[in-house]
Amino acid sequence: MCNSDYLTVEEAATALNTTPTAILMLLRRGELTGQAVAGAGWLVERDSVARLCAARQADAPLVECRSSCAAKAGGCASCGSTAE
């Protein structure tokens, strides 16, 4: 595996302007792809981040939390949504 093809969870979160927790949720849901690394967590495929970033720029939602958390004061710790 060539590391230049992958980002850490933190790097992916920065690129997508979200949280590492949201990145892990996107990986679990299959909206991002990556590799689990024993003892080190996840590496996220750079191409999947680029695709999601492009979709986001086209006004597609990045994360839709399934817990109706956007109504919580201060926003959701899982997906980063904030009350509007």
C-alpha cells in the first residue's frame, strides 16, 4: 500500500471540514473507503475523500446523522451537525 494514496482519519477530517468521528461514521457507512491498519486505526483513500469533497461542493450533504441530533444544543458530537 502506498501511503501517498491514503490520508489519516484526521487529515481526511481536515480536508472535508468535519470531525474524525464523522469520518469514521462515513467509513462504516461505505461513503468513504479505506484500509484498517492493525494498531493504527484507519487510512482513508485519498480518491474517496476527493469524490466526497466534490459532491459536497455540489451542495450534496456530507453527513446526514440518523439520530436527529441537529436539534441538540451545541450540535452533534458524532456528525458535527449544528442546530439551525
